[in-house]
Amino acid sequence: MADKKKVPAYLKPALIWLGATLGVILLLAAVGTGGYFAYSRLYQNKIYPGVSALGVRLDGLTQEEARKHLEDAVDATLEKGLPFILDGQTATVRVSSSDSDMPDLIRYDTTKAVEQAYRVGRDNALQKILFDLLRARVYSVRIPVNAEIDRDRITDALNSEYQSKLPHPKNATFAIKMDQAGEAQVRVVPDANGAEMELAGVFEKLNQQAQALNFQAITLHTKKIQAEKHAADLQPLIDQVKELLQRPALAFTYEDKKFHISTSTLASWVSADMESNKATLDKVAFASSIHALAKDIEVESKSGKLEVKDGKIASFEAGTNGLKVNIDKTLDPVLASWPASSTFPLVVDEERSQITGDNLEQFGIKELIGTGISDFRNSPPNRLKNIRKAVYEHVNGTLIAPGETFSMLKNLGSVDQKHGWFSELVIKGDKTLPEFGGGLCQIGTTMFRAALATGLPVTERRNHSYRVVYYEPAGTDATIYEPAPDLKFLNDTGKYIFLNAYIKGTQVVFEMWGTSDSRQVTQTKPHIYNIASPPPVKLTETLDLPPGKKKCSESAHAGADADFSTTVTYADGTKREESYHSHYRPWGAVCLIGVEKLSDTKAADAATPGTDAAPPEAAAGN
């Protein structure tokens, strides 16, 4: 008799699993409906075996357990960052920023994935359910998870990491100098080519890696970018430039004022129009000079203000119209008629306030219908300035029409230095760089709470990646960041809503005034759970600080999950229910440490948790 061959040890677990699976299949096949009900009772309120998402098995877990299992896996993976290689130089783009208000570069919708995983084996007819369950035991059912990738900010991060390898193209320009005799000396400054990243296919690879929750280094390539204006194109236009500068001096008038333009200012406007192949005046340079010239003419429109006593409108101060120079209508006559004429009017447009009259009744604004409040206690100075600017210059006095979807980002406009916003320092790589608009998530959070209290449908909202002291209790915050994410809600009251916004002590208060339609709003308190301790402080070496000097951008944050729900009951008895889930990742403080010379690793993790991080009042960010 031949000897029986022994089964290799490494095959035994697989054979055991296969035997168990065949046993389940035979059992279900043999007993049919009865077997299914016994099997379903065994996994009551749990995900059936054979179901996975992002490569994570969810067998036998409740929905809450599965969501935490997935989120823990996502947090651990994203903490490592996204690796890239360009010309042999490796860079890791951090998914999260030290500015706690900036959203993650990649976000997963684990809630929907878990719900879909739970439905496997529970939908359709019994015959189809049996088939799904048997298939899951043999072939794992992979649930897709929606991964939202912020392409714009990843591109910006890569441009910052590889800045030295990506020079901007430089157009050829005119260099103009007036000699002692008043003659223009004109020469052409040569153009220079630039380079930019070739991103074709990069985000497709990144999306594939995101679905597998496995990020490997992606090799990047660059392509040459030519300048738009070349020296050879500008050289023949030198005589035209001299002729422009020899024309009668320009002057602009407004009412009884007259503004003369100097030759040096005119020279700063001179450019080349490549379509017409002529010397001309640059619109952007012209606008910059004219706005500076008309600083005493231009006036911003102001929103109306309510004075409230005992919950009723005591008085209303109507908004005022503004004035602004219309650049196109001012410049076009110059291009068409100069030098036949050398004096032109400044065309000034009126910018109307939304409510300029004193009659609020025509808009249906007569009572308080909802209020949102948040506390900015211990905010740094520039954060306070941004909050005050947003409250009094952008939110207060806003009129929301019936049926209008309100956008917080649209309301705030461009957030940059040009528009008067203040910056805070945040850590990016081994540098501290200014980030404009810190504090605006205080505005987004307050508006979110006001919309909830009023019972308005919130159509877009995202929570912060981390818990932030300014937005407690957790779960009731809303992050905004240009160009996304935004906070949006719908005015479904059938009447206008007037936003009365103000600061009281350390609180931001947004009151919504309109006409009550008798809707009733109830909101549960946030349930905060899955508390996770922050990881250790991460130290990044820098030459920008004295050796041994440490600078931390913000304190560490504990991770958590938070849930709450709202119920809106309308006058006719119908109800609208909304549930909000927020996942906050644990965050270890990131600090710069001054060194005389950068080490090869450039960074080291501290051995202790974030006790050296800056306190909340010194935190950079929103």
C-alpha cells in the first residue's frame, strides 16, 4: 500500500476555512429556508462573512464596529502621507495640515460603505439572498468606498514641494527709463521658459491606490512651458512704446476733481498686445493705479443693521450704497480716443445695498426664527480680526431670498491679502508660512448652527478633520475652505431671511429674521464616543529658528466620533429628519525645532505626547 501524503502545514488553515465554507454551503443547500433563518439569526445586526471594504474584512461586525474598523484603518494609512518622486527627489505630501481647519486632502465616506456592506444578504428575494450569502463565502464581496480627492490642493502641495524644479515662465517685457532730456530709453527684457508638472494619469493612479488604501510612490514628470511674449515679438514695438510715452499727458476727472497721470505711472502700464501686435496699456496695471488714485472716491456698500429689544425689532438702520470705478468703461475710451483727447472721465458705478429702504415689512422680516452661536475665546489677534471682518462686512445685513441656496464661500468672496484678510502662520514642511483667512470656520460653524436652529435644509456641510476647541461640542461644526468645502443651506420658508450678525463678548451670534411658518425644530445633543489619544509630537528640523528653539503651530487633538440628529416638524404635520455623523482623527502636534545643520532624516518623533505643543489660544488656523 502506498504511503499517504501529509498535507503541508501552510495549507491547513486554508483547508479548514474551505471545509467550513463547504459545510455552510451544504447546510444552506440542504435545509433551504430553515438554514437561512438560522444563519441570519446567528448574524443578527451584524455583517455577514465574506464582506470587505478597502481591503478590510468586516465579517461579523455591527455597523458601528465596522465603521470604526474602517476609520481606524483609514486614519493609520493617511497619517503616512502621499509619496511622490520627481527627478529622483522624494516628497511626502501630508494628507492633513497643521492648520486644523483645513480639510484632509483625501476623505472617505465610510458610513455609506458600511450601510452597503450590511445590506449584503438582506436585500432582494430569498433565492437571491441565498445566492449572495453563498457567493460571499467563496468570493469575498468587495464594497466600494467613495474617496474624495482634493486635486487642486494636492497639486498646490506638489508645486510647493518641488518649487525649485518648476520655475514660472517669464514673458518678455519693456524696461523703460527716462533720461535727463525727458526722452524714453526703451529696451526689451528677454523671456524665459518655465516648467510645470505633467499630471496626466497621476490622479487616476492616486484614486486606484485610495480604493486599495495602499499609497505607493508615484513618479512625476515635468513639461516645458514657453512664455507667451517673446523678445523677438516685442523688439519691433519699441518705436510704438516711445510714441505712447510722447503723447499728451493723460488726466482723469470725477465731479470737480482732476487726476494727472505721471510719465512714470504711464510707463508702468505699457505692455504688448500679441493679437494686434501693437503696444498698448495693460488692464491689470491700469486698474491697480486707478483704484489707488480713486481711494477717496470708492466706497463699499454697507449692510443694514437691526436693533433688537425684548425679542422685537426696535429700529432698523438701512444699508448704504457704495461707489466703485468701472475699469472697462474708464479704459476703453482711452484706448479708442487718445491722443485726440487726453482727458477722460472716471466712470464710477453705484453698488446697491440689498435693503436701502427702512421698510422691512415688504420683505417679510418681522421676527426671529433661529439663532446660531459659537465661542472664539483665546483666539490669536489675526484670527479675531478675520472673524470681525467676516461678521460685520460680509454676513451682517445679508438678505436671503425665498428658494435661494445660501453659499458661505460666495458670501465671503475671495480670501486673500488683496481683499483685506489677515494671515496666521502654519507649518508646511519645514517652514512656517502665512495662511490667509484663519477664523473663517468660526463663521461657517456659527452659520451651520443657525441653519439647524431655523430648521433649514443643509445641502452641503463637512466637519473638521480634528476636534477644535472653538467648535465644541464636537459634531456641530462646519469647515469651509476656498474653493471647497462650502457650507450651503436652502431658504425654504417662502419669505426673505435677514441675517443679523454681531459679536457679543467672545461669542459670534447669527440671528435669522424672517416670517415664521410655524415649523418646530428639535435637535439631539451630540453623542461623542470612540475617544482616541493623540499621537506623539512630531519634530521637524528647520534652519529658520535658533538652534534648540521650538515653535509649535497648535496643540494636539484627541480623536473621536460624534452623532446628532434634527427633526423638523412642519405646520401640516410632515416631518424631515436629518442625521449628522462626524469623525475626528487624532492629531499629534507638529513643531519646528531649530538646528545648525539639517540631518538626513530632517524629522524625528518625540518620545512623549503633545505636552510641548502651543496652547489653544496660540493655535494657528481657523
